[in-house]
Amino acid sequence: MTNQQPRKQFIVLIHDYTDDQALERRMAVRDAHMAKAAMWHDNKDLLCGGALFDSHTTRKMVGSMMICQAESEQDLQDRIANDPYVVGKVWEKWTIYPYRNAIGLDKELEGVPVIV
């Protein structure tokens, strides 16, 4: 683990572009996005994340959700802005909410000091 200093936790809700080529762009940069996500997870910058669907029946991807840790909201904003999904025009906009985990994610949070 590279970061031992206390960090703040955030939930990020992300909306995809909605044009007809959005899924094609997602698939074109997915490997690069997942590699970056794996690195963030290894560093405990990303605790968990995944796709948002319009419904469980159609499973059309409409965005993403992440629980992250960062020194500041601006630090997190900067990292998201450089993600392959943003650069590749998959993620259109996002909202960051301050968050404090209360239960679960025990493995991901083990030994990580969190600012309360």
C-alpha cells in the first residue's frame, strides 16, 4: 500500500454520454480504464465501483458508481478527469459526495486511517 496518511472518503455518481456511439467508445477504452481502476484499488484509492444500469432487465449501462478515498475532493476530481472513460468520452459528468463508510469493505479499509 502506498498511501498511509489519513484520507477522506467519497461516493462518486457518474453519468455516461447517451449518444448511439457511447457503448462503442466504452468498449474501446475499457481495458485502459480497468487497468487504472485496478491500480487505484491496489492503492486503496478506489474501494469499490461498478456500472449503473437503466434496469436489471435490459442492463443498458447509463453510468458508474465508485466509493473512493482521496486527500481532497480536488485530488479526486483531477484523477477522475484523467480517467480513460473521461478522456474517451464515455463519462460525461459526475457528482462527488463526501462519505464515511460505516459497515462493510473491511478488507479494503484494513489498516487505512480515515479522516472522520
